[in-house]
Amino acid sequence: MQKDKNIVETGQPNNSIQYLSNRWSSRINNFLVICINDQNSLLHDYKNIFKKQKRKGSITGFPIFKDDLNYKSFVIWDEAYKENEELFVKLRLAARNETVSQIAQSIVFYLLKQYEKISSKSHPILKEENLIKDSIFRMEQLLKKNTFLAKQTIWEDFYSWFRLQIKEWVLEEIAVSIGFDEMERLEDQELNELFYQYLSKNLDKSPDFVLKLTYIVNGYIQDWIKKIIVELNLETCTIEKIENLLYINHESDQTTELLISTIRDFTFNHTIQDHLLVMNSAPYHSVREAIYIKNFKKITDTPWPSTAIQKGNTEGFIQVIPIRGEKSDHVMVEEAWNQVQLMSDVDVDVFDALCSFFLSKARNNEEIIEIDLKDLLAIRGLKSKLGGKGRRGGYEARQSEQIIKSLKNIQSIWIHINKAIVYEKGKPVLTTLQGRTFIFKDENGIEYGISEQNCRKKITFTIDTVFAKYLTGSGRQVALLSIKALQYNPYRQLWEKRLARYLSWRWRTQARKGEFLQPNKTRTLLESIGEILNTRVPSRTRERFEKALDTLLEDEVIASWHYEKWDESIADYKGWATVWLNSKIIIEPPDIIKDQYRTIEKKQKVRVDDQRESKSHNEKNILGEQIRITRKTQKLSLYQLAEELEISAPYVSNIERGIKTPSIKIRTKMKKWLEKHES
């Protein structure tokens, strides 16, 4: 009604309003609205919330977001986002996961309501707050893996819709305030500045604006919930189906064992599609390799176990030097060599876990954060034992002891960088660095040595100088790591664990050029995981290697893998193993990796003074984007599509990203393929 009144007052004809709105909207630069919530406001009394919603009648209709929650919102232009990408990605992921958590709560409440209708009594999990919480958490994982919420395009559509709504409201408000004629006279920069001022003011000081925003977002999310109920076929649930969704029957003692998540809430809230954020600098990855390959040796002028760092422009060495106590130098050196012998892939799991927790919780590089010891157990996929009457009894003592030993090993690692390139104010600077990896300090900032006494429950730590230097400004180096890397068995699935880590590091180093499909030499992959060819029975090495890749494919750590130009008939001849070691393998990352790294690819320059080239560039971008969207809709990997089109997977990838212009023959093939799958 207000809008119609304003139109009449300004004298603008009705049929021109939408045209003007669209034209103004197209002039607004790309932006994001980041919402940060007060964590204390998210502490839920689930049982009472469920009771209140039952009284109101509609379980799926309650607000996902409430205007009285302590949310702080601010506007970020696209340029600022790219300059501090890792920070804003972390904030966006936290907001997304909170949304999924709220949806999961709604679905669980819906199931509990259905249960009461069928059985005429309350579900057993309502007797205990923790059981409800765990059921909600299990539902979160189900939603993220087995529903449309797992698709990146769904979220991008939501973001686009959200931005469009905001632009229309704010531009209308500006037009009413200064008049349509003045709006038409504004330069693009002036319009964007006004837009930023009005939007920021509304988010900060206008309850009506926030209420309206909350209302439409709730409506959008509630439509998602209804769609999920249909997608999971929850409209006609049996008691058995509800029980299977909420818990697993434990036949041995006629009690119910809730499915305890392999990752606690804190971890989940800082992951995206089962991936953690970890550092990806050369020193960081070198420490991981040094731990599991254990190639430490004695070098000149030092008694400590040492191994060299030689990656790109980074040179230095890693040493094992225990924290100095009251022991003699001789005893400490002996202790260091004993630690090296006892190092294992569990240490690397704990190392990555510490890094992920720090990146998720720390607001700056000097902050000391606190985690529970059981966080480090849960993130590795270990389940706590049941206690009496179906309740959890906690982790085994030996599991906690193993974590303590890993923390001791990590605390003893010392890094000395003789030469490294770091970025200060966007410029590369040659520097030297030295320090430990993580420093364990108490709440008073006093460093302490790891022991069972002071780490029995809580662990407080921060990062040291070397890692901190790689987390500053535009030189910040962070990668996505599949959580499977931490959860694979360190004995039976060692190859899978190490390959997942190596590929995570390699994909991130290739991200700037977007060369995710660069072939990997088989020999290099084996060396990266510390394995060598079984010269007596080389087929065993190949079988184990291919089994590891198949497992990564099955677990969605990778999207596809295949040999490049490998002739299987070679394996029939003597000496085939040497040829196999030098063969190349293309390993495609999952879409989440490509989507998250897309913004840091080096942009291809387009000559603006050449209209024909610009037109060609736009055309290939459109075709590539159509191919990419349709391929994802059809759930095809790049390799599968390449086979259909009879071209190479890297070539398809370059076309999708607008880097390559397909020939007329290939373009014709692609258009026919699109027509086939879009019809």
C-alpha cells in the first residue's frame, strides 16, 4: 500500500517502475550481508521449545530466525570480501551451518510430533536434553549429505534471491527519499555509496526493516522444510522409520543407543560439506609429511632429530626439541629420538584438528583458545562408550592417552625457516622465521608442558610465529580438507588418509590457476604418502594404490580418477612396473573444492578495446556456465562428460571456466549435449 502511494506522489507511470528498479538494481555492485550471532543466544532448551511449538500447532511453521536474537549484521562489498576471503568464508560457513541446524531442529520436532500421533505417547529422547541435541545433530548430517541442501547451487540461488529483495527495498526507500529524478542523475559510485549507507543504517537501527527481512527469510526456509519432508518421504512415517531416523536399537540390553555423531557440534558448525579449514603453507604441510614419513636424521652441529624443508621458495628445517624441563641435555636428546620413533598418523590427525579449531575459534593470531580433550577424539570419528541405562559413558582411557602423546609430540616440533616469501600489505617479502607450531598456554598466558594432569579435560593453545606469519592479510593460506582424512583408520586405511591430505594441499596450490586437473605422476603420489614399489610383487602396490583411490571416490573425497594415456596391455610385459610408476593420473576434486576456490583463480584478461574478442569471451563464458550447471544437475564428473564429448577432462574444465574457446566442432557437440539433457 505504501509503495502504491509513493508511486502516485512521484507521478511515475506504473509500467516504468519495474523498469527503473531493474536498471538501478543492475548498477549496484555485488555485496554480501554477513550475520554474526551471539553464541550464548543459541543455547536451546529443546524440550520447552518443542512443547511451545506443539501448543502453537504447526511444528514446521515456526520461525527459523527470530528478530529478538542477538544478531549483528554488516555489509561487505565484493572487493573487500576477496581481500579477506578466508575470514569471510569462515563466517559464511558458520551462518550456513547454523541455518542447517535450525532446519534440522524443525525436522526432528516434526518427527516427534508424528510419533506422538501414531503412538499416543512421547518419544523416549524427550526425557533427556542431550538425546534431543544428538538427534538434531544427526539430522544435520543427513540433510547436508542426502538432500538438496548439499548442492552449492541451492545456496547460491538463495543468496541471489536475498540480495535482490534487499536491493529492491533499499532502492525504493532511496527513491522515495530523494526523488526519482535525482536517482536518475546519480553516478554509479554515488548510488552505491547511498545504497551502502541506507542498508547499513536499516540493518543497525531499523527494527521494522529487520523484522520484514526475517519474515521473508523464514518463509523461504519454511518452503525448504516442506520440500525436505517430501524428499525424505516423511509425510507418512511409521514408528519404525521415525526410530531409525532418530536412534538405533541396541539389542544387547534392550535399551536405545543414540547415534553419537563422529563430530561434536562445535566442529560441525565450522565445516562445509564435511570439509575442515586448515592451513596450507609450505611449513605447515612439511610438518605433516615429516611426522608420518619420519625422515628425521642427525645433521651437522645439532644433536636433535632434523629434516629439511624444500618446497618452492621455502627453505629450512624441522627439528624435534622437547620443552626444556629439569632434565639434562643428554636425556632430552634421547627423549627426542624416542619421540620420533613413536610418531604416527594419529599425530597428524591431532595436528590438523588443532589447526581447524584455532581457525574456527580465534579472532586474531594471538588469541589463546580453549577446547575439550574429547573434541580431539570426536573429530577423529571415535565414539564414546555407552554407560548404564543407555547413557554415554565416555571415551576409553587408552584413547585419551594416545591424544596426550600426540600433543606432546606436536609440542616438541620446532621450525626454522632460512628463506621464505610472505606477503605484507599485498607485497612479497623475503624473510626468515623460527618457532614452534602450536604453543600451549594457560589462561594467564603462561606456557605449560603437555601432561595427563593439565590436559585431562581442557586444552588451551595458540599458534607460534611461523604459522601466524602465513595467516596475515592477503598472504593468508588456508585450504579445505576432507574430514575423512582424520577419520580413516591410521592402520588399515593409511594410504587413503595420506592421499586425502596430499590432494587437499595440491588442489589449494593449484587454485590460483584453476588447474585442478593437472596430471599427477604415480611415482610422485606414492612418494607423497611415504610408500615405495614392492619390487618383488609390484601388482600388490598397484592394487593397494587403486583401492585407495576407489575408496576416496566412494567417500566423495574425490569426484573421479583415471589414468592418462595408459595402455593396460603394458601390464602383460616384464618391467611394466617402471612404466606404471611414470604413468600419470588425473584426479578430479569434488565440486565443493572447485566452488570454494573459484574466486581465487587468476582472472583471464580481456582486451576491452577489442569488441569482437570481448563478445567471444562473453559467449564462451555463457556456454561454459551452461555446461557446468547442466553437468552438475546430471551429477556427472568432468571425466564422465569428457568421455561423452570425446575430449579431454582438462579441456572441458577450461571451457567451463571461460579460459578456452571451443572449436566450432566441439561447440556444436556441446550444444547438442545441452539440448539432449535440458529437454
